Amino acid sequence: MTNRDFEPREIFERAVDHTRRLSPATFDQWFGGVQFDDLTDGVLSLRAQNEFVLDWIKTNFLPTLTDKIRELTGWSVQVAWTIDPVLERPISNRPQVAPVRPRPIQIRPSAPPATPPVAPVEVTGPTGVPNGPRSTRRGLPDDLNPKHTFASFVVGPSNQLAHAAAVAAAGGGGRRYNPLFICGGTGLGKTHLMHAIAHRMNEERPTARILYVSAERFTNEFITAIQHHRMDEFRTKYRQQAELLLVDDIQFLAGREQTQEEFFHTFNALHQVDRQIVVTSDKLPKELERMEERLVSRFTWGLVADIQVPELETRVAIVRNKAAIEGFFLPDDVAVYLAQVVRSNVRELEGTLIRLAAKSSLTGRVVDLAFAKAEISASMPVRLDRVSVEDIQRAVCHHFHLKSVDLTSKDRHKSVAFARHVAMYLCKQRLKCSFPEIGRAFGNRDHTTVMSAVRKIQEQRNHDPEVRAHLEALERRLTADE
């Protein structure tokens, strides 16, 4: 997203002018304690004189400000704050720009730069081990997707923590956690964030040595190094030369004791000199099976950021963003329909959009709601009229002899609370709804309440035969209704 109509400061100033109209006097009073630093790839860097100013701005003006930036750019906006008692250019003291009717910024597919900066990335020899520190080639590793940047990542409640931590890990401001452990299901954006970190660091520090590998590749390189007696080169590459180590799908080290031993020492060597380590997994550290306890412990030294299934609003934003990147016009009702049908996997959601665009291009048909429904009905392996949240709530109420309002009420009686937790668990397991979505369906409860309920029922299912019997009976009923 390099083609813009405005420079970063002009984008920000137009957003400030828009926000100031809400309450000029109050705005000037509070924004006198804020300074603009940068706006790059959707990351807005601001300075605040103190925590009090920061909190007040975040609560009262920041949503309007970031919404306007998003309108102008199409970016998902993340704010990186710094506390600085001495500001050079307070926002309220800047010259006022004349109001101009803003033009939408042209969003085009990201592409590799025409002449990418030289970065010391290893060239692999015939044994699979780097030829040495002098070997370089232009740009980042080939297996990094040029479209996977922070600017193209849609931020929502389900991934906000992971996104903010990833920006910090790349040097974009905020507290940096080392290691950063990102976990979540397939297709939710873990690898996207890994690639974005690499791209951002390469932009900021073109000479930094960035290593991005899957756990499988790390294992294969380790085995090859042993076979060809090149362990010194392998260890130099990972323990001494790496300034940023990104390891995808760490769960694949499970059961590989010798590789785990090597990665343990690699981790220690980098961590001791404060080189950033980022790891992804489809499970939380404590849930990793056949993984050495000392390694699991180290994964929790920094921050464990869990990416959940995105809620409906975020899914709509994702599909709209993907359509904009691909230069494909998508009606609003089709975007909402796709987000409602494809719930659990961002990759599947984007893939469904690409299939619709391809079919439209080949047949010459306009993509409208009728076209989308017909194509998805023909291609999806499951029925679209599957069980809904309301169906699960009705089944649970019938099973436990409760009224439908009981599940959404504030009633905390033991029997009602248990039934409510069971219904939440079934919504998560069967529909792959996000925690915030489930919370809204059960009386606008907080997503942390839903998370606790799901974990509790999962534990009881594993150890309590009575709970298991209730769940099996409900699942049989719901399956029969599909």
C-alpha cells in the first residue's frame, strides 16, 4: 500500500481537523499534551506528556481520529504511544490547515519494491546449510509474502493484543516482549504477523539479519548439518548472526528431542543478548505435547498472545480489505453474507472471495447476493442452514428444562449457570464463534467470561462422566437437527 494521495503528516492533520470539530475547546486543551511522530503502514506513533493525558485522549478522541485515518487510507490503524514530558510539537500548537474536501486514498495490492534494499540473507549451499556470513542476496527470504504487512492486517478484538505485540517486536513502539509467542488456530493470521514483523524490521534496519523458518525447516537444516559435519556453521547462523529469529509452527518440534535440545540452546544464546525471538503455534505453551518442560517454560518468559476466531464485524472488514487489495468491487451485502457463512478461518474466508472473483471474471456475471449464495451453496461441503446459536440455546433450554431468557439473564443459580456454560461451550465447539460473539448472544457478557466457561466445561468433560453424558446427548440432538 505504497500509493497514497497524501503524505503521512497530511493524513494525520486532516484526521485531527475532523476530530477537533467535535469539541474545539476541549480538543485544544487536551491535545496540547500530544505530539505526532509518524504514520506508517497503519501504525500511528504518538507521544503524550503523561499517562493521564494518554488515557483521556484514548477514551474521548482516539476512536474518531483512527476512524478518520481508516476512512482516508483503508488501513487498520494501530496506535503506538510513548510517554514524553517534553514535547517538541504539541498538536494543538501546529498551524491550522484550511479545510479541504479529503480524497480517498488509492489502495492497491502490495508488491515487492522495484529495487529492494540489500539485506544479509543466507544463500543455502548443496548441503542445506548457509555458505557463511559473507554470502548475501538482495531482499528478504523468498518465502515471505510481500502482501503480508501490518498495513494489510485487519485488527479487531480477537487479534488486537497479538498485533500490538508484533508491532512492538518489529521496533514499532510500545513495550517489546521477548520472546513473543503467538498462538491460534489455522488461518487466523499468525503467519501474516510473522511476515509483517520481518518486512517492518527490514524497512527500518535493511542490514539486519532476519531468519524466518518453520519448525520443520529448522529440523531439516539441523539434520543436514549433522550429516555433513557442519554444525559450527549451523550454530553460527542461528546463535550468532540472527538479529531476529521467527519460527513458525513450533508445535512440530514435539517428540524431536535432539532438535528441541538444539533449539533450547539457540533460544538461550539469542535471549541472553536480547535478540528478538517470535514463535507461533496452534496451541498454548502449556498445551504443547511431548515438548521439554524447560522449553515450554521459556516460551512464557515474554508474552503469550492468543488469536481467536474473529467476530462478525472483523470478518466483514477482512473480506472488504481483501477485495480492495485485489481491486475487486464487493457489495456490502455480499461482504456481510460471506462473513456470516465462513466463520472459523480467515484464510478460507479470503479464499471464498477469490473464488467468487474468479468465477465472476470467467463468466462475466456481476457479483451480487444471489450470485454469491448460488456459488457458495454449490461449493461448500456443509449445509448453509446449519445449527445456529439460537438453535443451541433452544436445545440446551429444552434439555435442562429452562426458559430461553434464563441463558441471557443475570441469574447465577448453579443450575442456570451450568446450562449457560454448556451452551457457550457448544457454540464455540460447533460453530467456531468468537468469544465476543458468544458473549453478545448471552446477554452481552464479557468475552473473558465466555473463555472461562468454555475452559471449565472442557475440563469437566474430560473428568466428569455426568457432564460428558449431558454434552453427548445435546450433540446427538443438534446433529439430528442439521
